Amino acid sequence: MNPDIIVVGSGFGGAVLASRLVDAGLTVLVLERGPWRDTVAVRAAGIERRKPLPRTGGMLSVLRSLRPPKGPRKGIRLNRYGYLEMWVGDGIKAPCTSNVGGGSHIWAALLERAPQGFWDDRAAGLSDATLASHYARVATELKGVRPADPSSIPNHADAAWSNEACFAPLEDGEQPPLGILFPGPDGDLSAVTDENGIVREPLDVNRDNGMFGSPGASKSTVDALFLLPALSRGLTVRDMHEVRRISADKAGGWTVEARDLRGGRNVTLAAPKLAVCAGTMNTNALLLSSRDTGGLSGLPALGKGLGANGDLIGRWPVEDRDSTIGPPSFGRVKIRGHEDSAYVILARGETPPVPGFLYNGARRKAGRFVDLVAMSQDAADGRIWCDKGRIRFAFDLKGSTSYAASMRAMDAVSEASGRPVAYPDTEVFTAHPAGGCRISDDPNEGVVDGGGQVHDHPGLCIADASVFPQPVGVPPSLSIAAWASHVADRIVRSN
């Protein structure tokens, strides 16, 4: 029996969308190219086929594949169970995750809304007011909290970094909630079971809980909070299934061609509706390659408006502290004299996944630096396209005044602290690409309408950051989840 809808991808977009649709009584199949990761939550739920988060296995445990501008057209796969895929374009590099739960394993756990007015005047039936209830709901589901005593959390921005002369104080409410299960009274680290039966361990600040995932499930990941509960309500998740082509079928539904990476075979699936939630790079690539091979038609705006969320990462030396302890990110800071130039977070020193005998030395080295991660609403004047079967993309940071402003802010930190911030000034490295399938009522300007439906392709929708009409300029995960909740609502209403 065919499902009512196939969902491609299981990150913030796919997981939220799938959970909502299952709750509405639809039969939902999620296809995810990565594996379930071996966390406390997944293990306790009885998922048998799991792969570890990258810890001490070297870079091969991290890298799934490379998508360079030269070499094999479909890229170079290094490890089918790898954690990250690296896309390399003209002036831009973008890592993408490969897990059940998608980018929620790597996210900084900051729950921040898009700037006021972001959704207004984009398309019919869409506005900030339309998204308000969805933001509120997913923020609750992602269990965002502000610690009652920030001084009890090592390296929290509101306490440990407040005396730095380069930082200005935040106003009440400016520090966003963190999607973290913090320790109980007196630092209790005992595992807890939530209202959905999901088992998690509170944050142990001495363990690695950063970009390479959270083994104890202290970080709010969507595999634990959305997908695992939905499994008991009828959701089907097929991990290690890489979707390679989609096409409209003669019956008015959708055909999905995928590769079962574990079984080593090709599979073809069909459903009346299809939702693509594979993340900006892979969603664009899937639609472009499907159009290139005749599965889709039209879509003149596909690939336009690629942005990098203004991501600029500066490496800053620290003194008399270990930056590898604490939550995945230490929180938001404002750079004195540049309070409005960028949204800046402090990110922990990340220990690379080196072999075990090198781990202690690598951690000591990582602890001497912290990352200043600036985000802004860049010009989104990049593009992504298909060139003889190869996906190419380009972005030039010089076209965005927001990048110049972020660099000036980094320089101000160097001057005020006496510790130079090193940052790239010719190429972008972004974990938050957006656009290419933008929202617009005009098919010549955008790919989807205000409900996420692809123009002139009934039954096909998109629910990830590729639809953003411009970068949000803040941590985007909450906005992706809210958009997916909104799209799910539209799908349910249309049934």
C-alpha cells in the first residue's frame, strides 16, 4: 500500500512536517540517506541499526562525501555512514549533515525567531501573524529554556563572558532559549523520561556535546523529539535511502527513485503527495537534476537567490579558560559599538574526531580558542544550477554589505581584547545556506507559494530553508521548523 505522502529528509523541516501529518491521520513515509545515530534516546527507543556519532574515528568518520566542482559529477562518497557532506562552490563551501534527525545533531541549540516582518508581503496567505502560532508550538516542542542561574553553566555568555570589554550587555529577552536538557537540582545528571517516553540524559558539561552531536541526547534533536514519538503513531522511517530523482506520474501523483545504501539496490516508490525537505543544497540539487532528466518541468526561478545567512566564523584566542566545556554554544553576544551589524554567538572550542591516543592533546588545543559566529541578512545574490549533470553553485561575499559590517565587528573584538580574531575574507563557509526555491506568488521569482506548494506541480511541496526569500540572519532552525509546521497545516487542510 502506497503512503499518502513521502517526505524526503528528516531534519527540522522533514521531522516536524512528518510528525504533524501523522497526527492528522495521514500515512507518512520518511526517506533519509543517513543512519540513525547511537544516542541514549534512540537506543532506549529500541532502534537496532544505529551508527555512532563521530568522536575518535578521524575525519573518515566525519566525512560522508565531497561535492567538488571537478571530478565525478555526482561527487565522491567516502563513507556511506559518514556524518557530513561537503559542498564546494565558487566562493562558498557548505557542509550538510547526513543523519536521521538531519542538522539537529549539529545545531547550536539556539531558538531564535526570524526578524520582525520576515514573512510579511511574501505571498498570499503568509505573514508573521500566520507563522506566530507555529513558532510558539515548535519552540515548546524543542524544549527551549533559559537557565535560571547562567553562572552555574560553564562558559555561558551571560555570566562567563560578561566582563569582556568588547561585549555590550544584552537587554532582557535578547538571550534566546537553548534547546538543552540542563542538569536537575544540585547538578543531578540522572536520565529522565519525557511525556512521550523519550529517554534523555542532562547536559554533562565535561562531555563533548557540540557540532559532532550529543550522545546523551541532552541536545534537543528532532529524531528524539519528533520522529521517535511519531513511530508509535504509525510513521515509517527508512534510513540509508538516498533519493536521486523525483517525477510526476501519469496518475497525478509522484514517483521517487532512491538507492537503498544498506541493501545496495535501487527502489522506486510512489505516493499522491511528496514533500522535499532535504536541506537547501540537496533540495536544490534534487529538483535541478530531476528537471534536467525530465522528471520536472518549468520552474524558471529554481536556483536563484542563494544566500549564506551572512555566516562569518572568527577564531578568537581565549585566556585562563577551557572552551571545550559547557553547552553546544555559549549564547548570544553583542559587540560593543557594532550592536546592530550582525547577530553573533559564541561557539565552543570543538575537539576534532582524532584517534583516541591523540584526543587529550587535541582537546587542550581546541580549548584555547572560541569561535565568534556572525550571522546577517546577506544579499542572497548567489545561485545554484545544473551543468551537464553536475550541480554547481556560486556566492560572492563582496556583494553583501553585511559581510563587511561583520568583519568590522570582528576587528573591533581584536582591538578591544588585544587578542586577534582570525576570519576568512575572500570565501564563505556556511552551515546555513538558504534560497534557491524561494517563496513568491510569481513563478518567475519563486518556486513555491505561500503554503509551500511548488508552482505548476500539484502535490509537491518544499519545507526547508531553500524556500527562504532572503536569509533570516539569525540561527535558522526554529524558522525552518515553524515553516514546516505551517506547510503541514496547509497539506492537511487541502486533503
